[in-house]
Amino acid sequence: MFLFIAILVLEFKHFKSTLIVLSVIPIGLVGALAALWITGNSLSFVALIGLIALAGIEVKNSILLVDFTNQLRKEGKPIEEAIREAGEIRFLPIIILTLLL
């Protein structure tokens, strides 16, 4: 886990973007556990493998968004405009890639 966080810090050059990327994991886990509870399924080995895969997909998608937002910021756009534009431009490619996995 420490090595994973260290790699993200090295990629983004600061800890703030790393925290933004990793903040999606608890949100996804809460949603997945709620879905298991609502459907009456147990937290089995297969479900744990699915949770790990979900966390990986979440991190991949958030890395794409944060990295693109940082690129727009380097071009001189304000943060709110960069976030909005990154979400608009990268939304469809991220959804398509996620559905293919």
C-alpha cells in the first residue's frame, strides 16, 4: 500500500492530487457494501475480489481525470473551469473503457 501511494506521489509531484485520487476508494466500497446488503448477498471471497477490482477501476478513472485537470491547469485555466472541462471531455471515454473491462 505504501509503495502504491509513493508511486502516485511521484507521478503527480504533490500529495494533494494523490489524496484526491485515493478518496474515491472509500466511496466505492461503501456503495458496493450497500449493494451487497440490499441484495442480501454475503461478503464472500468472490465479492472481495470484485471489491479489489472495483478499487482498481476507480483509481484508474480518477487518475485520468486528475491528470487531465492538471494539464488544463498548466495551460492557465482556472480550477473550476479545468474541472468542468475535464469532466466533460473525459466522461465518455472513461465510461466506455469501464464498460469494456
